[in-house]
Amino acid sequence: MQIVSFLIAALAAGTATAHMNMADPPPLAYKGNPNAKEPNIDYSITSPITKEQYPCKGYLKLLGTPEGAPVKTYAPGGQYSMSVEGGAAHNGGSCQLSLSYDKGETFTVIKSFIGNCPTSSGGTFAFNIPADAPEGDEVVFAWTWVNNTGNREFYMSCAVVSIKAGGTKRELPASNFKRDTAFSSRPQMFVANLDGEFCTTEGVDTVYPEPGPDVENTSTKPGPAIVCATGAEAPAGDAGSGSGSGSGSAAPAPPASSQVAQPSAPAQQPSSAPAQQPSSPAEQPTTPALPTITGGVFITEPPSDGNATPTPPTPPTPTPSTLATSVVPSAGTGASSSAVAAPPASSPAGNPGTPGTPTTSAKAPIATGGSGAGAGAQSGACTNEGAWACAADGASFQRCAAGQWSQAIPMASGTKCTPGISDTFQIGRVRRSRVRRAAQI
């Protein structure tokens, strides 16, 4: 008889340590809970729950009694730890920590652990109470676990806690703290393997369809939850529900419009460089008959009757330039001239709003091969990028661009340039009566 009694006791002890349970905070009906009393102490608290026991193995019936009194006080924004114990970790798996303010009707996830939960010895896991978590005197703190190996099961331990602003904070180092998504936007607890909609696959650490903003992922072999009926991957954002024959069910996840996702890098961030900015003068479009002069060249084109009336303004495409205009005396017979000098790079020329600085141009006249176009013309390669070359007779000019001299371009009727090669470009007009307003080059 004694042998039989011993075997029964040993079997009971083995069953009690066969799986895992939450140890701290001490759950309802747990032998380590100071409020637990016989006959409600659960000696098989480590075992998985059934659909009839959902939620909390049926022990929410103790709420409102001395055995259901709070065992911990947490503060919103505080950092804490919880622990798990038992004898069979089933190679870990995934766990969630959740809070219920409505006696187990709904559970809001505050942290998800994917992989290595629990560890072989149970383990201690850090979490924080969301800073905007509501206060309450009878809040259900739930630990749930879907195991990696073994039967497809669902484990759940529930403790009663108080959440008050005056509670002790920072039980853990501040570095473990993670700022929260709004509490009302956090997902509902994931429920599986209770003859409901969702199941889990053996041999993987279940990746929750909606884990919430606070996630600790240490898995080396993650896998999705599945729809029991089809085997298809569970859709993101769905927490599942308890069996219809249980004592309660998890509320469905909030609509997608109310979910608050983690911040991500903003889409379509503007580049630090302007779009389609030419990298060199050589990349600008050119035509054989009408070469493009880089650097903001502005000249006038005489009309067909030979008068020097400027062509009506044509707004140029704004491009960065290092040129500005100043008026200097002409090296000639009393002619007025304008000299182009290079200002600091921070003050680009060609600002259409600058008073006294013309910003319009007519198209460059096509070289005709006359006496002004070819006298003293440069040709071939050049090394002084951006330099100007005025022909010996002052009747035409060229520009060093992309390592090549441009075609000779005749001066407008009645104007001349100062002969020679220079970083500045001087335009003179034989008109003694006044100094002509400088043209921007």
C-alpha cells in the first residue's frame, strides 16, 4: 500500500513539473501566491490550458475574493521583470505579456518575446508598463506561451496586480525602457491551439501576427502562426480568439486604421542634391549649329535690319553660376564696357529678383564665318575651364567648356569685347554719351 501511495505521489509530482508556469508575479491559485488557499491551489499549474479553461485556467473566478487580491503594484512607465519556472521548456517558443482591465474579457499586449521563451530553467524577462497604461486596483497580468516542440498547446498564467502612479518604478535599468505606442492602439493577445481559428507549427518559434511595439526577438528559427482550417499563414494584424466554449475570448484586434505602427524612415526623402543637376558642362545638351555656352552667358542678337535693339527677354533655365557683373572703363576709344568677375560661390548670379542685373538673354547668333567670327579664334583643347577668349578684333568670343574651346560667336552689332584670354569678359560699346548698364555674363 505504501508503495502504491509513493508511486501516485511521484506521478503527481512529475506531472506538476512537466511543463512551465509564471512564478513572479505569483499567479492565481499558485502555491507561491501568499493569498492562495486550499482547496483552490492548483498543483498542476504548469500544464497547458484547455479551451474550457480559457482564460487563466478558469481562476478569474477568484477575483473579488481575498484569494484574488493584488500581489504586485506597478506604475505606468515603470520597468520590471517577471519570471517563469518549471521542468519542461519544450525548446522555448514565444511568449506574450498582457494586461486586462475587464476581468479577462480582453487582454492588451505590452510585450512579445519571439524565441527562447521560456529558457530551459524558466528564465527572467524584462518588460515595462506602458506610460499611458490606465490605473487599476484589480488588473489581470497574463503570461501566455506557445511552445516550440511537443504537442500544439497554449499555456497561460494570470496574476492580479495594481497599477498606480505612485508605484515603484525602475526595477530594471533605464536602458531597458522602450517608449510606447498609445495603449489603446496596442494589439490584443494572440490565442492559438484551443480549437479556435489559429494554430502553431511545431519546430519553430511563432512570430505573432501582431506582436505590438515592444518585441524581443532572439529566435534562430522563426515561423508564422497558421490558420488551422487551411494551413495558410495567419494574416498580420490578427490576434485570434479563444474557443467559443471557453469562459471568455480575446477581443479581435483593433481595425487597421487604429493601429499605430513603428516609425520608419520617411518615404521619398528629398535628396541633398537637386534632381537632374548637371555634373559637368559636357552633360548639357548641344547642337552643332547652336553651341551651349556654360556659366550663364548672356548676349544680344541684332535684328535683321542691323539695329542693336535687344531681342525680347527669354527666361533662362536657372543654373548655378559664379559670375557677377560690374562696370569698368573700357580699354579703347572712350567706349563703355562691362566686366564679368567671379564672386564668392555662396552668392550665385542670375537671381531674377536682383535689381539692376538683367537676367534675360537672346539665343546666341550662329557664327557666319565673317571677318569677326574667325579673327584670332581658338581651337582644340583648353585647360583653363571657364575662361573667355576674345578675338583680336573684338568681334567674336569663345568659352573654354568641358576641356574644349567653343565655336566662335560674333558679338552683337555695335559691341566689342576686349581681346585676349581671361577669367573675366569685357564688353564695350562705342557710345560716348553714357555708360551702358552692364549686361550679366
